[in-house]
Amino acid sequence: MNFFEAIWDCLNESSISSKTIKLRAIEANLNSISFEELTKPKSLQTPSYASFCKVYEISNFPKVKNTDKNAVFLHAIAHIEYSAIDIALDACYRFRGLPLQYYSDWMEVANDEIRHFSKINEELEKTGTKYGDLPVHNGLFVALQKTQHSLIDRMAILPRHMEASGLDANTNILSKIDENSALRPLLELIRDEEVSHVAKGDKWFKYACEQEGIDPNSWLEIVRKYYPKAFENPKPIDKERRLQAGFSADEIAQIELLATKK
């Protein structure tokens, strides 16, 4: 078994059960698997969920009407979690010649995201809706496409920017959810486990910067190169969890300063 070929197959698998089985097989053979680079990384063309979801650009995303608001909310979270599985798998597939711990870290993240997706999907199906019944956007997939060329940029944009922003968003959502909501423990679990995902992104971002002689303090410049208006909004920052995940107090101060721009 070749690691990169097997991960590519897993990445492009649309069935969550088959994707899980394929990932388990890779993990079971990790001590004997070949990391030889048989072919160069293939370019990402289509997200694996496109086979059963109606996919829109964010700018053209339709407003969902005549659907239970709870179902819309859960479907949106399920889509983020499903996308996060493929983000972790592509991190394994795309970047070569790295320490074994790098690949182990992102397979661990993929497993967490599979578990998160499955738990959210259970709640979603209680509403009579299943993942794929509602439209989805390709925002995270586009971010993958944009950062195919650079480990530094990938780690800067996906875990350190987008997933860290997810920590902020989750904390904000939880502040508005009733203490007795059945969904609250699940969202808290996801938020707390996502801290370790951002921390892994932080670790490998700094590793890649060191290898290439890049100042890791350039992180915000990298983010703004891709998303020029990043952080220019009044949304609250989860300082506590960002610090736990490897952000510096100075980085958080810079984010907060950008949030005050008009």
C-alpha cells in the first residue's frame, strides 16, 4: 500500500462510511506503508461532497426557504465538519517529505472530524433532513485549491485562520444557546477538540516557516494576501482558546485592531 495513493482515494470517497473504512485501513498499515512518491500531487478539481450535494459559490449561495431553522443550522455545521475531514486528508496527501508525526497528526484530525460529522448528522436526521438535502457552499474547498502550492500558506489559512475563526464562531453561538439545550454539550465538545486542531496547524505552520526561513510573524500578512478584509468585523475573538492553540497575545491584539477598522 502506498500512503499518498491510498489517502487520495480516501479523500475522493464521498460515502462517509467508506471514507472511514479506508482511513482505518491506512492507519492499520502505517508501520509498513510506503511513503514513496509514485506521482506528484494531483490538483484538486471537485470536492468529494459534490456527488450528492448541490454546491454553490459563496457569492451565489441561495437563501433556504420553507425549511426548519434548526435543520438549516445543523446542516451548515455538518457541511463544515464534512469539509474538515477532507481538509485534513488533503494535508496528508498534498505535502510530501515531512516527519511521520505530521501525517499522524492530520489523520488524527480526520478521525475527530469524522466523529464530529457523525454526531451532528445524527442530530440533523432527527429533524427529518439528511446531509445533502440542502445546498452547500464551496468556500473551504476554494481555500484548499488556493493553497495547494504551499505548506506555509495551507497551515496559515486553513487551521490557523479558518478553523481558529470557527472557535470564535462556536463560542459566539454557545453564548446564545440555552444552558439546557441538548445541542450544547455537542457544540462544546467540538469547540474544545478543535483547539487541538488549530494547535496542530500552528505547530506545522511554524515548522514550515523554520524550514523555509520565513518569519512566522508574517502569518497575518499571509491571511490578508488571500482574504484582504479578514478580521475587519466586530465579531468577538475567543482569546482564551486562541492562546491555548498557539496564538500570541500580539497576534490577538492585531486581530482586534483590524476588527475596529471601518
